[in-house]
Amino acid sequence: MDIGNRDFLNTPPLKIVRFGGSVTETLAKYKQGDVNDYELLKHQLADPEIKDAQIITWIQELRSCVTQLTKEHEQLIYTVLKLPWLGRSQAVVDEYMAFLSNLVSAQTVFLCGCLKMVASHFIPARVAICEGGVEFSDSDDEGENLPRKFNLCHQALQLIARYVPSTSQFLVPVLQDRFPFVQQSSKTLECYVHNLLRVTVYIPTIRRDVLEIVVGQMLKLDVSASRSCIEEAEENALQSQRAGSSTEEALFDMDEDLPSDQPPRVGVTAHPMAERLDSLMSVLLAYIKDICHVNETLHIDRTKELYRDVLTVFDKLILPTHALCHVQYVLFYLCSFRLALAEAFLEHLWKILQNPSQPAVLRQAAAGYMGSFLARAKFIPVVTARACLDLLVSWVQRYIDSQDSKERQACCDISLHGPFYAACQAVFYIVIFRHAAILAGNMKKGLEYLQHLNLERVVMCQLNPLKVCLPAVANLFAAITRKYQIVFCYTIIERNNRRNLPVVRSSVGGDCVSTNTNPLDCFFPYDPYMLKRSGSLIEPLYQVWEEPADSEVVNTKTLAQDSKEDDFLCGEGGHADAIMGMTPSSLDSNPNIGSPPVTFQRH
């Protein structure tokens, strides 16, 4: 402070008020049973108006006798760990970090306490504000101080990890325990996730665990914000905006009109849980991009390592969770960086689908992911889509052979043949989205390929997959294959529509027959992305549904009755290139990242 401009009359003098003896003397008295100075020391350290000079003095004395600060002084140490050191001068920060280094080196019993203290500062500080007799909490820092505080936290954590090599194994439970409730503000969640991901940069051994923590919390948000809820919230917000605009125009007679289709707030999702998820998806996708790229160039080794970690989290958390809307796009985005990643992901899903030792529900989910990924990812070339169709159809055909070889007639039972039906629906879905690319360039060869798949046998088999698949998928597949005279499905569809599906189920008391009114319990994981901010990264990679120009191919009224969650199921035309994902890469050009075996690389 400039002394010449200082108000000496109204400014209190800067002085250190201190009671009791030194820390060493206080600890000696405490050991002898005299706790007065000890309690006074804790009280002075807990003073909310403690000055920088006081903190420095106390910390220096505590450092000089750190070997005496055993577990019996736990309350004193935790009082020190609560000191407001982050918002203080650089001298306080330096002294405090030196104390942390000395403490964890000499007394590892306080390691977890130090880690909890650092993690607690990974979110903006909250202070209680009282206005009009009503108390509420608000952020203590609105932006300019947060970067410095977060940087200091990470410096402290790196110091601790340097002096205690086992820090990582104690840190993960602390980070999980300190994760804010998902009902807290987007800013709080965003800051915490950002800092957790930043920790993995200098402690890479915990990256997989941190990703699991982050994705696990994001799943809670995702399942709380279904597509229908997001659509309803957006519609309500739009109606409220229109109503507000009308009232404002009536009151003030404004000359200019607001556009009726303008969203309520650009870039902000109306649904509160979806808005929080949007913030976290933006942070996680930005992290993935930064890890995989160095100076805007893809770093192959770092990308491969991150892919393995994300895939592990996918298997453990994402794949078993039904009807997710957005979190699964983490892998979609990562796979867009390199074709070999997408191929490795498809091969991984394929192994799950065809593995009879895997639970049926996971095999069905793998088929859904495989079909949806191939249909929606622009970066997947048609040669890869054809190779996957070959695999899926061959497996379906072998499954039909195994059922035909049995003496007992095959029956339509989802509980017995769930993976089969999921694979069939994936085939139909891929044909719906990819037939134009397959037929482009050389119509004759494209038709020969589709006919070579022998889809007619799949449709006509006793297991009757058209009955089990979602009606919208079955109807559109039937229309497309009829147009090109590949398969004629309408006779079977009409027969299925005339009666409910009898399902034979075995029980202890014998076989029983029930009516299946719910088709295959599945979903398309890569249905249209609805979050606004993070969606800007997904949109360029995503193939929207293009309604065929031929009116005979699709009856939009029929399809709209089946589902409102998918753009093509609603009959809403999108805009995209006619040929999807025609990248110059080929399956043989990227052998490094878990490339599929030779059997996968069929053209």
C-alpha cells in the first residue's frame, strides 16, 4: 500500500496479536497435562480474521517441531489444514506448502487429511449470504481468483505425491468421496471434474479410476434426463419465452418482433440435469482432445493408452446401463480421431456379441452399439460397414442353422434368443442407413452384395425377427428392400400384425404361453445428440437421417407412431452427404491399435 495515500485515521494498525508461548513450549506443557496454551493455540489458528503475518509465524514454528506432531495432535493438525491459505499472499502460500511437505514426510498418518484438504478446494468456495432475513449460499469467487487457487491446489498435490510415493492409492477414495452431489450447480460440478482430470496429467496411474469416478457421476445425470424430459423442458422454455415476448410487446408496444422459433438461451439446455451433464460432457470431450493431440497433431501412443482406459470404463459402467442418451458419446468422439480406433471398438463389441459366456443383456447391448455406431458415425467408411455386415449376417445365419438342426421346432422367445434378435435388428438398422452408400458408385455390384447377404432367409426363418424388432425398423427395412427387390417382408409383417406374438416360456410347472406386447427391449445408443454446447463437437461427426425422396420407401405417419426419440423414427429429414464416411483410409492401413483379424477385413 502506498503510505502517502493511506488513511491513518480509519485504517487499523497492522500488528500481530499473540497469546501464549511458542509452539514447542505449548506442546511440552500439553505433554505434562497443561492444555490451556494448547487450546489457546487452536483458537488463534481458527480465528477467521487471522493475519498473514500470524499464519507465517505459526507455520514456521510448527515446521520446526513437526516430528512431535504425532496422531495425538490430530485436532491441532486439522485446525491448521483448515487455514485459509489459498487466498493469502505468496509468502503465506510458500510457507504453507513447505509445511505440507514436512508434515507428510514426517507424519504419514496425516496424508489422507492433507489430501482431503486439497480436494475440498477443487470447487469454488461457498459463503453464506443473508438478504432480507433469508440465508442462501453463493460463490465466493466468480472467476478471476479461481485459476490461481486451483493452480496452487495442484502444486500442493504434486508436492505431496513427490514426498509420499503411495499417494495415488489413498487419493482415489478421497476424490470419490469429495465429489459434489449431482444436484449442485453446473459450475461446481464442472470445476471439480476439470480438476480431477487435471490430476491425471501429473499422476497418470490413477487416470482409469478417475475416469470411472467421473463417468459414474455423469451416468446419474444422464439417466435423470431422458430424451422425452429434455424435449418437454425445451418446449416449455420456448412457450414461456413466446408468452413473455407477447406480454412485453403488449406492454411496451415494441416495433420489432422476436423470432418465434428462437431458443430460450443460446447454448443452454433447458432441462437442469441435462444442462449439468452438458457442462461435464464439454469438459470431458475437451480433455480427450487435449490428451490425444500435441500441437494439433494426433499423438498415437497417448491416444491408444487413453482409448484402453475409456474402453475399460465403457465395459464396466456404460455398456450395462440401459437407455443412456449422451455419456456413451465419449467413445464415439474418441474413435473419430483415427479409423483404427473405430475398428478396434467394433471388434470389441463383436467379441462380446458372439461370446456365449457373456450375459445375454450385455450381448444385446453390444449388438445395439454396433448397429448404431455403424449407422451414425460419418467417419466409418462403407468398406468397414460392409465388413461388419458380413460378420453379423454370417453369425445370424449360423444361429439359424443351429436352430434348424434341432429336432424341436424353434419358437420365438426373446429370453432364449435375445442376442440373435438384437443382431438381426442391428443388420436391418445398418442396411437402412448404409444402403445408399453401398449402392453408390456401382449399383450393380452393390445390389449383388446385398443379395449375397441372403437376408431373405433371415426374414423368413422360424424365429421371425421382424416380429420382435421395433416396428419402425421393420417397416423401413421392408420398404427399402422391396424398392431394390432384395427381400419381400410385407407378407410376414401383415401376418405378424394380425395376431399377438405367443411366447413359450419354461417353468417348473411346465411350459406356459404368454403374449409379448413389448418388442425387443433395446435402444439405439447413438440416437441424435441433444445437448447444445458439447453437441458442437459431435454434430460434424454425426450422420442424421435423410428421408428418402421416393414416397414409396417410407411412410412417415406410420413411423412416427412407433417412436419419437430417433430422428428417422420420427420421419424428420436431416441434411447430410449422400455417401457417408467415404474416408480414404482402409482397414489394412492402420494395423496398430487392436486392428481386427483377417476375418474382419472382408470387402
